[in-house]
Amino acid sequence: MPPSNDEDIVDKVIGNPAFDQLYGYHVFFRRAAIPIFLFIMGLFTYAIMDGFFSHQTSLTISFVVAGLSLGPILNLERYFGVVMSRRK
């Protein structure tokens, strides 16, 4: 694979019209809200599963649930950006 220019990658991210409607909140969603949501989901899953399983099993289940929900959350974010760009 040929080496890519980092400026081209940054230009593609900045020039993406799908996220223009978020007015700067895309960085907040990507860097703060999504990890906080995943953390809270992991804690919630651990709290529920702790009553049924041992500590290690509950911890493993909460990691798996939080990890498997990352893909759908990012796809929902992308879908939201596409829908917002179609409204314009």
C-alpha cells in the first residue's frame, strides 16, 4: 500500500458534508458522548449481571455487551449524519 498524505486524510474528514449539519458537535459526539455512553452501558450491564453471576463473569459479559454495541452506535451516528445531509 502506498504511503498516504496525512493532509489528504484530514481534508477528507473536514470536508465530509454528512457532518456539516452538526455544527461542530460531531467532535463532541465522537470523542465524549459515545465513550461516556459505552461506559454507562457497561456499568449498567455489570450491575444487572452481578446479581446472577460471579464478579469475573459479570465483568466479562459487560465488556462483551459494551464492545458489541460499539458498531451499531457508530453506524447510527453515520446514519444520523446522512439523514441530516439529505434534509438540507
